[in-house]
Amino acid sequence: MTSVASLVYDFLFLCLFAYAAVCSWKKGFLAGLTELAGAVLGVGAAVWASRTLAPPLYEQFLSGSVTDQVEQAVQQSGGDLAAAVQGMDFLPDTVRQSLTDLLLGAGDALPEQITAALEPLLLPFVQVVLFLVFCMVVRWVFRLLVGVLRHVNGVPLIGGVNRLLGLVLGLLTGALDCWLFAMLLWFVASITANKLEVLTLPILQQSVGYSLFGAFNPFLTQY
């Protein structure tokens, strides 16, 4: 099962890479350049949004709910903080385990301290969601511009060169798409705590495509 699943992911990476390259070849250089610019700017905007907007959004919309859940779990556990942490079933298993490790040897901790310890553990999940949303929105806007540039492929003399250069840019766009796909797979595997049989971090690490494109993970260092 493991080897088959990893091969399936490699096949998906290959299809995504080839699809982006072929589409850019058909659209031509200018359209491919616009699409690549949209992809790069999309990543840049997504990184800025995930870093800048995640903390205030977490504080405004999630912090209060997390505090209520923590206080409820502590009350139900009778003051046993380890049991309280394990009773916070609204958290992914990985976050609960990380919080348990933080509490080991720390002595008594108040619910407020638990809530404060949860923030750096939960923020990366908010950042990933914002990253994906902003990246897709910016790229969608730039893809609307691509349709305007498709007629350039029909211009005499430059049409063939235009398509060839479009293929080169398509390879770069395909690599960026594969990286985003790797980040999405990592996020799903992390948020589900490896409970999906065919989508776990050990299986992903056996995939050549994931090992290549997922090697750079800006969110991994925050866990």
C-alpha cells in the first residue's frame, strides 16, 4: 500500500508538471510570462498575508474560542493538565502532543498559560490556509489576463519562437505548481495527524516528487 500510494503521488506530480508545461507552450511566451508572474506574485502576496494577517485573525476570531475550550477541558479534568490537554479533541493530535511535551516538567500551569502555549502551535495552520487562499486568488486574476495574449501566437515569424519560450516558462510554472501541491499534501497530512491511510507523512516522504518539491517548507520550522 505504501509503495503504491507514493507512486500515485509521483504520477500526480508528473501530470501537474507536464500539464503546466504543455498549457504554457500552447499559450505562448507572453501568456506564459504573465502566468508565471502571477504565480510568483501570488506566492509573494500569500507569504505576506500569511505572516501579517494570521496573528490578528487568530486573536480576533479563534483566540476566544480556544480559551473557552481550554477552560472547559481543565474543569472537566479536575485540574489534571495532562488529561485536560488530551481532552481537547478540537485540536489535531500533533498539536496536543506538542502541548503535552511543553507541559512536561513545567509544573502547574494555568489555563491562560496553556492558551498562550497553543498560539504558536495553531498559527501555522491559519497561515497555511491564508497562504493557499491568497495564492489562488492572485493567480486567478493573472490567468484572466492570459486570454488577452493568446492571439500573439498567430503572428507570423514569432509564433514558433513564442511557443518555445512559452514551454520554458511553463516548466518553471509547473515546478511552482508542484511545490504548492506538495504544501497542500503536507497540510492535509498534518491536520489529519496521519489518520488517512494513503496520506501520511511517511508515505509522502517515499514519494520522489514530494521529496523534491516539498524540501522547502516555510511552515515546517514553526512546529
